Amino acid sequence: MRNLQETHLNRARASLRQVLSWYGYLRKSGQLSSNPELAGLVKPELEALNSTLNKLDSSVIRIAAFGLVSRGKSAVLNALLGDKILQTGPLNGVTQWPRSVRWQPGGKVLVELIDTPGLDEIEGESRADMAREVVHQADLILFVVSGDITRTEYQALLELRQAQKPLILVFNKIDLYPDTDQGAIYQNLQQLGAGHLQKKPLLPDEIVMVAAEPAPMEVRVEWPDGRVSYEWETPSPQVDELKETILNILNREGRSLLALNALIQARDAEAAIAQKTIDLREQEAEDIIWQFTKYKALAVMLNPIAFLDILGGTVADLALIRALARLYGLPMTSYEAGKILKTILFSSGGLLLGELGSSFLLGLGKSTAAITSGDNPSNITAFAGSAIAQAGIAGYGAYSVGKAAQVYLEKGCTWGQLGASSVIQEILSQVDQNTILYRLRQELGIKY
């Protein structure tokens, strides 16, 4: 298992280094420096990629606590730390800003615990937005509840699950409930916590019941002289099960969690870079698409030999895809351009495949007319008619390929042998059914 985790880490590092080396090449070659507006737009994403790679190398696992106000998020983290470092109190909104503390629960595992403001604070939308941003940096999420899950709480839980991060549902303040009720609470949380996951109950690692700050209890004290008095004592926090659950997860799949989260961040950063580039160069891309549309139409129309006109049209499509990739500053080889063209052909609902079929038939007719034009001058008219019709179909195909390639370059820039999305699927395909990552694989709807 440890060797597999190391493999996942190494694959993630290789993926991020590949991306950074490409954009480093663009900077050195002047493609970014020649366009200062684009360089400024993508600077935050490039910095995020560098930061993500540094985090991988440091092997610090980030665990963020989320929940509504007064659920005891800070108290849970303090109990794990064994010290009241984070501020707690009876008033709502004690935690105003995300705050992180280092925790070394055992061995070489180094954890950063992140406390966040309540997701439902009154007049605290900016703080709630800040808390949601933390989830993108977290490798593992603790969602803290302390009673019946409200509609707002349930919606917040579903939104956190959409961040594609492993999540533990932590029921705090369990000391306030009688033992007879705790079993029913656990069963209810299993179903509610599963949410939309095909009604499958949560795994044992995904739900833990704790008492981070148990309520004081009245204790009867009998003195040696026979006196009896009553005092209030605060029991010790009950978080051993949560601590053990976290340690089990970190030992079993901690490095894989690191790798997966880094890849998700890299995928999002690359997609953002691609989107910004596409938005900035939209008009240039449109001009290139129309230029290749005219070139392809003319090349196909004037070529009298069947098959060669189709081959020439295909070459034009490949050149168009590579031209768009160069415009966007995205990595693209001839092989990758061919794969994109194949994907476009088979995902176009048959329209472009119909173009090839129609072009082939018209090409045969055009070739026949060209061959026999010397014997019958009227065949020249047939040649011209077939050529014009074939040019129109070819032009439509080129434009369709260009627009489809724009979408693919925007959405598919993280694919490829070491692309972030490809390595994410690779990691999730190798996880064991008893891991918390397996649940994440189910949430993403990935099947193998």
C-alpha cells in the first residue's frame, strides 16, 4: 500500500512538473512576455501550480473543519491538538477568519488543521466565501454537526461534496444525548451523510461521534470525615475515535490524498488558464478558423483526384487544430492533434462523418468528370458542380472542427499521458474498496 501511495505521489509530481515546464518554455520563448496582458491574467494560476508542487514535496496534509455556527469546529480541533489553541466561546461567529495550526499526531505524519468561519453566519457572506475557498486547499474535510441536520446544513454538506474531496461527518456534543439515542442518531447520520450517493450508508471511516467540550457534570464527593459535597467537573474530551480514524486514513491513503488533491488543483488551474487564454484571443481564433475554412474549401475544390482531396482536407483540419493550440499557448503535437480530430469526428453526432462520406462520393464524381472532360465538354460543368458542392461541405467541416477544437482545448487541456485528469482517473482506478477514496470515486461517477 505504501509503495502504491509513493507511486501516486510521483505521478502527481510528474504531472505538475510537465505543466510548469511547458509554461516555463512559453515564458522563455517569449510567447507570454510578448503578450503582457495574458501573462498577467494567468499569473495567479501559475503561482498556484508552483505552490501545489511545493506542498507535494513538503508532504503536509491539510485537514479543514467546516460546519454551521455553534457546532464546535474549533473545539474539535482543540481536542485533537490536546490544547485550547483556537478561540472558542458561547457566541456565534467566534472564528472570524480561517486559521491553521500544525499537528503531528504520530510518526512522521505532519498535518495542518484549518479552522473556518461558520458557513451560515449572519452578515458574514464574505467570511463564508473565504471558508469555501479553503476547501480547495484541503486534502480531507471534517464536516461538524451537533444535532438534527437542518436543511441549510444538508445543503452545505452537498456543496462540500461537490468539491471532490474525501469527507468525514463529525457529530459533536454526543454527551448531550442518552446512550439509548446514540444508535438511532448514528443510523440517521449514515443515511443523511450519504446524501445523493444512491442511498448507500457511509463507511465506518466517514462518520465519527465525539464530545469535544463535554458539558460539566455534578459529582458527589465523600470526605474522610463523612461529609458529602457536590462539585462540578468537566470530563475530558472524547475524540480518541476521531483521532484514530484520521490516523488510519493518513497511514492507509494519506499520500494518495495529497496526490489527488494536488492534481485536482492543477486541473482547475490549467482549465482556468485555458479559459482566460481563449477569452482573450477569441477574435484571433475566429479569424484562424475562417482562414482555414477557406483554405480547405479551395484545396478540396481544386484537387481533381478522389482520396487526395479528402486527405488534403484532413491535413488542413490537423493544421487548424495545431494553429489554435499555438494561439492559446497550449501543448500540442501532431499525434495529439490527430487524437482530438478523431474525438471530434466520433462525438459530432455523425455530422462530420457524413461530411467525409459526402465528400468521398462527390470526389469520385469530380474525378470521373475530370477524366472524361476531354471527350465530353459538358462534363466540365459536372466537375464544377461537384467541386463547388464538395468545397461547401469541406468548408462547413473545417469550421465545425475549429469550433469543436476550441471547446476541446478549453475542457480537455488536462488530458494526455501525464495530464491531471488522466492521472486522477489512474489513481482512483487503483484504490481499495475499504478506503475513503473509493467513496470519492463513487461520487465522481467513475467506473472501471
